[in-house]
Amino acid sequence: MNLATYHVRFPDYLDGYEVETEAKGYLVGVVVSAGTRSFELTVYDRARLAQELDDELDSDRAYFAVPNLLVVRSVTRVEILRAVEALAKGNFQELSPNPVE
């Protein structure tokens, strides 16, 4: 696969809310398409992930599981695109493709 052949689609609701999203520290619904595969990412920054882990592990649920979790320094388009570019170099091996519909 040509490593340059991928596309990142951010959720429509992100437009105009980048500052708020970065402050919240998480973003769901980022979709990476690479050839016939697509991957839906859930993106967290380190601080928000730690908070989420504490909340979930202290709850009745007592676990935290998220497919295609991507942790970045800050939840910005630039940081997400940088991470996706690094994942592309490994042909997205770390991710699980979305089921074919």
C-alpha cells in the first residue's frame, strides 16, 4: 500500500469548536480511510485519559476499554494528523478496521 494513500475525516461538529475540544481533552469519531479499510478513532490527551481511567476504574464497571484509542499530547488537528501519519508508516497495524457494512 502506498503510505500516502489515506484520508482523515474529522467530525463535522469539530469545526468552530477546536479550542473547546482541546480543553476537554478528547474527541470521538475521527475516521481514517486507507484503501478499503477504515478506522474510527477515539482520541484522548494524557490528562483526560488518566481522569477517565480513574473514573471508570472507581465505578461499578471497574474497567476501561475503547477500540482504536489514540493518545496524543493535545487533542488538536495537528497532533492527530501527526499521529495518523506515524500510524500510516506502519500500515495502521496497531488499529482494528471498522466492520464492513
